Amino acid sequence: MQNFQQNLSLACRDKIKQPVIYCVLVIILSLLPIVIKSTYVIQIFIIVFVYIIATSSLRTIATSGQVSLGHAGFMSIGAYSAGIMSKLLGWAPWITIPLGAIATSAIAILVGYPFSRLRSIYFSMISLFFGVAILSINSVFAEYTGGSYGLTGIPPMFIGSKIPYYYYFLGLTVFSLLFLYRIESCRIGMSFKAIAQSPQVASSIGINESGYRVLALAVGCFIVGLVGASYAHYNTVLSHSSFNFLASIYLLVYMIVGGIQSFGGPIIGVVILVWVPELFRDLKEFTPYIFVAIILVVVYVMPKGITGLFERVKLWIKMRREGKVITHAS
Amino acid sequence: MLLKIDGLTKHFGGITALNHIDMYVNQGEMVGLIGPNGAGKTTVFNLITGFLRPNIGKIFFDGYAITGMKPHVIAKLGIGRTFQLNPFFGEFTVLQNILASFYLHPKSNLWDAFFNTHTYRRNEAYILEQATEILVQVGLYKVKDELAKNLPHGYQKMLGMARALATKPKLLLLDEPMGGMSSEEIDFALTAIQKTRQQGITILLIEHRLQIMDFCDRIIVLSFGTKIAEGTIHEIRKKEEVIKAYFGIDHAT
């Protein structure tokens, strides 16, 4: 039995190898505000956390074979619903944030059923249209959403310092990543991957294809709604343009550069690429072009992203050590 | 009668792929489905397993009318199948392929899976034991950690069968289980199929090789979407229509 348990953990989950390292990393991150006094750096860290959560949730949807191009649109649902609820109804952030996440998830389930009939590129197309359409709905209900002026005066979560926000978003990141990791490493994640690889074979073994597609979308959108709603209470101003098509594309770029195959891919992608707009501040209009250049290089040089490159180097070192020549079996 | 098909008709655009097919499979039988290329054999499989909907006709399995049901529901009722091409999950290892195929037995609950409860862990351990047994049965245990897409062709076909067995079907549909296999692999596959049959699983299979046809209780011959013959191998060998369909009119006379 013991042996079976061990085999099992090898077979269906890539166990977190050194939980200690991750704990140390979280402790270092939580000590950071004591060392760094600059509000600017703290703000950048908060943005990094927001992007890590959003990109990881995008990857969870992508493991089921659905690459969403409208993820920022889903994030806007969480952000705007939380913002409007707290502004009009005067509810506390601790209520509006979970409600925002639930609203996002509910809309994902509603649109997920018709979307689940479309596979691969067709899903990407419809999700792109969804992302654009949800923004137009914003301007239709300008009375509540503020239209193109943006939604202003959302009650903040904490008054004054940015440090509490830092801890809040750090905690949210840890929670979201654990949540998504758990989904991925259990049978649910296995079914997502099975659907992505071969929908026919998956349904022939009894996996409800459209059901799991919708589930993946609902889970990913719950997390992105959660971070979107938190962002509304952090920024207190929501602008139309922060959730546009380009924002969705950026999330996709972070994911592809980091690597879709592994769970850590989005995290690495965000940590490396979030500095790009900061570095090229003077060339703000050209940021999209810089991203295009980066993605072209990545797709040609390392099609499986940065984590894929790590894997390849690891394999190469292992082969060298064993004195084998790398052969490609297929 | 485990499977019963009544007047099954399927059109693809203007082409009639199947025209009023009636057939049945009894419990514990092994039935072969043969016919020249394009006869509609795989279409029959796709209709039974719900990947296609028939234009006319009804399919009954184990007392249920399964016409037009979704594939995953039909799988749940106990029909397992293999595919001619891409019979597995390429990016999974051999063992993972089988583990994923134990989706239905025992039925895992989403909450149990997410919270990693005691029931879930016990189920997973049980599944692993069963998966190992199946891999030993079809002779894939030694390659269990290879990625499925890297396997040689014969192994891939066997993996497809192992995957279908893992769903614990009452009826197993095998679509050319030996297509492109070498003679040793065929012997091996034959023993695996025989073993499956001894476990009481009913088999309906598409195959061109006559070796396996000798093991079938009954053979159904399709040609251009119509059933032209049915019977034991000795009976159908003598039928004029069958010879015509396979070798042309000249040889029949």
C-alpha cells in the first residue's frame, strides 16, 4: 500500500518538491515592506501579485484546451460589480469582493455553455468578442459604471498606507495559487488535460466534455473575479481602458513567455515581463510592439516558454551525466 | 440481447453512409464487423457511442434506448471503445492514461477530489492497483512511465485497448485493434482479446485480418452502407455477395 501511495504521487501530481523553499520565499516577501520604504516599489509588487493571480487563472482555463483572449473582460466584471455594489449599496469590501468573484463565476458559467461547443481557436475568437462586448456594456450602463470617464470614488479597503494592501495581495496570491494548484494536481486537473489532448477519447471514458470546459472557465473566472474586485478597492478608480483587449493579450503573453506546460510558468512570465512597461516608460506608445517582439522571439527560440527551457536544460544535464546522446523518439 | 440496432440510417450530405442496418449482439458474444473500405463500419461505432446521431433508427443497449445520448453518458452505461487513430492521450504517460480512464470506477466526487479526503485517497490507491493489473494484462507494464506518444505503433494500439478496458465496459467496441501490427504483436493482442473475453466482456470488433475472424462467434458484413451477410465465418465465406464485395463480380462466377 505504501508503495502504491508513492507511485501515485509520482503519477498524478508533480509534488511540490521543496515546500520549504516556497515557505522561505513567502516569508522573505512578507518581510520586504520592513526593508523597502519606497511606496513606488511596493505598488509595483502589488501589481505583480495582481498579474500573477490573473495569469495563473488564465493558465488553469488553458489547461482544458481553451485559450481565452477575453480574460481581462472577466476581470472587469469582478472589478465593476464590486465597485458598483460598494458605491451604491455601501457594502463593505469584505462582502463585495467575494460577491464580485461569485458574479464573475456565474457569468462565466452562463456564457460557458454556449462557448463550450467551440474548440481551440474558435473558443479564442468568441472569448475575444466577449471581452470586447463586456466593455461596450460598460458604456451602455454609463449611469452606474461611469462610462468612459471611469468609475470613481470606490471606497478603499484600507485608509492611508499601501503596506496593508501589500499583505492583502500577498495573502490573496498564496491563497489563489494553492487553490489553483490543488485543482490542477487532483483528478479534476487530470480531466482538464485529458479534454485538451483528445476530446473524443475523453468522452469515450465518460468525462463530460462540455461540463469540464465550463468548470475550468468557472474556476479560472472565480479567481480572476476575486483579484479584479480586490483591485477595484485598491485602486478606487476603475478606468475603461485597464480591461481592454490589450490587457487580455498581455496576460496571454505573460503566460506564453513563462510557459503553459508548468504551473510556475505564469509566475516567472509575470516577474520577468512586468518590468518591460516600466523600463520603457518614455516609449509608452511602443510597448505593444515591444511585447510583439518578445513573443516572436519566445515562440521561435523556446516554444514551451522559459520553464520549458529549464526542463530542456535539466534533461540535457541529466543526459550528459549519464553519458547518453539525446535522441528524439518522435 | 445486450445491443440491438433497428433500421439505422445515416446520411452525410447527399451520401448515404448507412442504410437501414439491423443487427444485434448477445451477452458474452464476440462479433466481427467486416467490409471493404468505406463500408460504414466506423460510422456504426460512432453512432453506437453517440459521437454521431442517426437520421433514422434506434439503438438499444442493456435495456436503455441510447439513441442520441451524449458520448460520456453512453460510456457511463457501459460501452467502452477504442479509436483507429489517436487512441490515447499523447502527453500523458502510459500509467497516467490508464489512471485517467478510471474516471467512472469508482465514481470520484469533485469535492472529495479537491479536498483530498480519505475516500478520495483510498479510491486513488485502489485505482492504481487496478491500473497496474490492466497494464500487466496487456503487457505494457514495463513501459508505464513512457509518454504515450513516444511508444511504438503496436504498443499504442494496445494502450488504446487497455484504456477502454479501464472503463470496465459491458460491451467493448474495438476499431481495428490490430491495424498495422507486426505478426508477434498480433499474437499478443489476440491473447489479450481472448483474456478480455474470458472476463465476460462482450466484444464487437472491426478487423480485416482473418486470423481474428476465426475467433468470432458471428460475422456481419457491410458493403456501401448495407448489410450483405451475417453468419459464422464458414457461412459467409460461401456467400456470393461477400465475394463480390471483396473481389469484384468476375471472381464470383
